[in-house]
Amino acid sequence: MAKGFNTRPSVAGGNMMSQIAKLQEQMAQAQEEIAKETVTATSGGGAISVTITGNQECTAIKIDPELLTDVDAEMLGDMLLAAVNNALESSRKISEEKMAPFTSMLSGFGMGR
């Protein structure tokens, strides 16, 4: 047998594996929480609202009926686009905030950004 070769896993290695398993469990829980989150963004002074989940799925778009009598199609499209983009940005921020602790931990293991 080669000098210094140990066939048994070290206690530190086993501890690291349990830490990684715990981290994976916590990440899965955080991802479930993110999926349950919703954000709503508005545009046109509240005439349009868009609701998006933490998984960035659009669940609702509401348009004030009075807006439809006074706006052209291009302006309506611009307001919808603004509301959707704002909601997506808010959704991404929620995800980044909830996942930040895991990103920094993973970078400590050489796996993060």
C-alpha cells in the first residue's frame, strides 16, 4: 500500500457531504418558497397590472376598461410591455435574494459564480 494512502473516508469528508446534503435540502425549500411568491407591477398609472410568480410565470393581466376607450394599440402595447418587464425584474430580485446565501456558500466550495 502506498505511503499515506487511507482507504477509509475521512471524518471531514463525511461531514462535508452531510453539509452539502443539508444545503441541497435548504435550496429545494427556498425554490419552493420562490415558486409560491407573486409580484404585481403596474403601468399607466395603475391602469394595467401584471402578476407574475417567483418562477416567472405570468398569472394575471388586468386592464382598466376605461383605458381601452382612450388609448391606441401601440400605447397599450408599450404599457403592457412596461408592466411585464417590471414584474419580471421584481420576480428576479426575489429569486436572487432568496438564493444569495446558497450562491455564496457554493462559491466557498468552488461551485458558485
